[in-house]
Amino acid sequence: MQTHSTPELGIIEAFFGPAWSWAERTAVIDHLAPAGYGFYHYAPKSDAHLRRRWDEPHPPEAAAAIAAFAAHCRSRGVRFGVGLTPFEVHVDFDDGARMRLAARLAALDAIGIDDLAILFDDMRGDLPDLAEQQAAIVDFCASRTSATRVYVCPTYYSDDRVLDRVFGERPAGYLETLGRLLDPAIRIYWTGEEVCSREIGPGHLADVAARLGRPVCLWDNYPVNDGPRMSDHLHLRGFTGRSAANAGHLQAHAINPALQPLLGCIPALTLPSLYDMKDAYRYMTAFREAAMTIAGEPLAGMLEADLLSFQDSGLMRLSTRREALENRYKAVNHPVAAEVLKWLNSGYNVSADDVQTQ
């Protein structure tokens, strides 16, 4: 078992709701790469060509934009990957499905990817041979992609029983069977004891590693705020509920970022501090340092003063204070202030329909 250190850190852009622009993605990389983030997996729910229309290649303009961003990532020392969700292909992985999947992998190779993530989340899974079918699909993809690392997100990517309520009862022994059948080189994404885990500790990670036959790659659903309820809140606080001792039980630690690209960099910058400082880590001190890095003064102080309102109360409880907050942030000419204003005006809202259709 390795000693405490910082695991490989990454970003998996996999939220529901409004998509980032390519300029916003570039800004995120430029802020987080110097802090030690080493990979970026592009998998927004809003990109239908990776999900509902997964077997249709991106239009040329979109493919060129992805390729340009991939090149920028590499220029900053960051691996670039794509998360592909082949909806329902595990139900009938016949010759036609294999041909469509092979063609899609070739198109992603043409764009240029370092990592390939096959994502089986957000689809029904109550099938007796689910693990066997998914392992066969991942093996098929691994044998055809030019990516040098392959990841998979299981349908049941947490012990959280909400997944069984939404996607059907998980097959008995699903996780153990999937881990046994997958090549040991395949990295497996896992969110923790819950979909949005309040705490993630070494005990849980060791248990899951024993079931899968390998340490997991943590898919950390913080600071993401993409549900109909969560999008009313700005997730700004430094990371809590994660132990630096987790490093000895992880292949990597990836965060699903907030809808607000620059504001989300504030909590993201605290994660390297958590691992680096270990028991000396203080989440509010880390927040203040990160807020200064991203926003500078006076915005960093304003964000701290409004932290309870933004993260805990949320839009619906601001009521009469919303206008006063708008006036305060309008007075600051900064892209971070612009994100706050957009949020105050419900510009980042995610609907139940978004979650059902993206």
C-alpha cells in the first residue's frame, strides 16, 4: 500500500444542464493544470453525440473544436479523454451494434484522445447478465481504440440504493463479476457510498477495491451542482469529508465540476491542498487562498461574506436579498462576478426535463 501522497487528479465534465463554452473549458484547464490536475474527460450530458445519439459522429465543426481543446490540454501537460455513453447497447450487442460502436471509436480516434471512458450510467441495469455484457463491450472498445488508458463507469457506480430505485435492482454480484471479467488495466470510476457522497474514507475505498479487484478511480460529485435542486446552490466551499489517507486506496481522484466554470475552480483548487497538507488542511483557509487566486479582491471577500447564502440557502431563500446582491456584484467588472450574476438570474437552472432527456 502506498504512503499518503496526492493521487492523480482529474476533471470529468459530466454534468446535466447548460454546456460550457470552449473558452470556459480552456480557462478551467489554465487554472487547474498548474495546481496538479493531470487529465480532463469530456463527457457533458448535453452533448447528444456522446449519449442519446452516440452512434452519430460529431459534426465537423464540433469535432474540430474538441480536437483543438485536446491539443490545448496536452500543451498544459493534461491528458485529454472522452466519455462515451453507448445507450442500451448492452441490451443487444449484436453485429450491427459492434459495427456502429467500432465506427464511433474510429471517429474519436480521428479527433485524438489519450483516454477513453465507457460510461454505463443513466440506463437501466436490472439484467441478469449485465456485468458479462458490459465487460464484453469494454473489451471490444479497448481492443479498437487508440487511447492508451480506458475507463469504465458501471451502471451501479455507488452502493447508493437510489440507483436501484431509478435503474432497477442491481444484479447479484454485479460489481464483483464486472471486476473479475475486466482486464486489470481498465480503470473503474466510483462515486463513493452515495451518488453525491458526503464523506469518502479509506475504509470504504478498501472495501470497494476488494470487490473490484483493483483500486477505484474516484468520480467525486463535488462541486457539481447540476440537479433541479442543486442548481439553486453555488458550491464554493473547500473540500470536506475526504481524507488525505484516501490516496493510498485510489488510482485517481476526478471531480465532476460545478456548472459555473470559474467559481467551480475555487473548490477544485482546495483538493490538491487537502492531499498536500494532510492533517494540517483547513478547508476555510484553503477556500480563501483559492478564492484569491481565482477572483482576487474584492471578490474573494464578497464570496466569503455570501458563502452561507450562496451554498446553503440557495436562490429560493434569497427572496428580497437577491436585488441587493445583484447590485453588489454588478459593481465588479470580473468574469467571476458575471457568473454570480448569471446564477442570481437563474441562468444555470437545471430542470427535471434536462435530467430526463440529456
